Amino acid sequence: MLRVKRERGALGAIEYAPQKRNGRSLFSRYNSGVAVANIISAFGLAGAAGLNAYIPLLIVAVLARLGVLQLSPPFGVLASWPAIIALIVLGAIEFVADKVPGVDHINDAIQTFVRPAAGAILFAANTGVVSGIDTTLALICGLVLASGVHATKAAARPVVNGATMGIGAPFVSFAEDVLATIGSLLAIFFPLLFLLFAVAMGYLAYRLIRKARWSRAPRTAQPTTTL
């Protein structure tokens, strides 16, 4: 279970004191808002794991270590120093490997198993606070979502490398790391803002991939006329 210590409203980690109106408690409406925010956070963290498995895991681990997040068993192990150190080391290795043309393809092949697993863990951890959601279903949702993002990333990288002769690999990789970091933080603290961020980034990625494929497409030779 992953939950921000201060109860969250629809826009993030804010203080909220439920009041009564017309004799009815607002707890039910507030709890529904928190549940929706947690589900959005789950999608955001799982999607970020599809780009980089270690960034959202490390952010969650550090925030839990600082007391900003509360992790219930078995996810509490993420806040331990051995887990944090392991995430830092593995994250540093991927940070370097993903920016070297050719090596990035090998890294993507290895991460085919790591990123979906990280997405499943993060999705299940965040939806654990929502009653009525089966843990197995949450793991499957996170697995599928992270796998989809990873597959898109792995398919787009050869296109980018081919269009830029490998020069664009480190820049695209760094941009993915930044997106994973911003997306994770928004998903945890500002779920509704994350929705806008995700839509904007999805549209931008679609345009960039389409442009890269168009640049690689063979040009039709213009007919020549002879006199």
C-alpha cells in the first residue's frame, strides 16, 4: 500500500477536514476522490516504469524513507537502505547503457522483464488503498501498462537511431528519464495534472515518431522527360 501521509484531495497532497452538511458526512465523497486519485497515480507510476523501471521505484523508496509516503508490507522493503542503494546502482547502469547506440537495444531487451515487473509492483502498491480492487488484477494492469509503454519505447528507439545515425540516442534517452521523473512526481502529488501531462506527452511522442518514420520513407523519384 502506498499512500501520501497527508490525505490527498483531487489535486494532490493537501490537508482536508471533512465537515457535515445537512446532517450528512462528506467522508464518502472525499474517500471516492482519494480513490480516484490513487488509481490515477497507479497508472502514472506504472507508465513511468515503462520508460525507466528504476526512477519511479527510487522516487517512491526515497519518499517513503523520508516519511512522505507510507508503504505497507510487502512494499515497505523498498524504503530500506539496501533497496535504495540497489536502485541507485541499477539506475546508474541503465542511465549510461541507454544512451549508447547499439547498447541501448541490448538494454531494452533486458528491461523487457524488469520494466513490466516494476510497473506491476507500483500499480498494485498504489491501488492497495482502494477497497474492492483485487491485488492480482492490479498486478496484471500494471504489467500490461508498463509493457505497452516499454514496447513503444523499444520500437521507437531504432527509428530514432536510424534517422539520426545514432546521434539522437543520448538526447532521447535523457528526455525519457526526465519524463519518467516528472511523470512520477506528478502522479504521486498532483494526479489530475498528471492526466494533462500524459495527454500532452502522448501526442508529442506520436508526432515525433510519425515524423521520424516519414523521414526514413523512400522518396518517389520524379519522372524525367526526354526531348
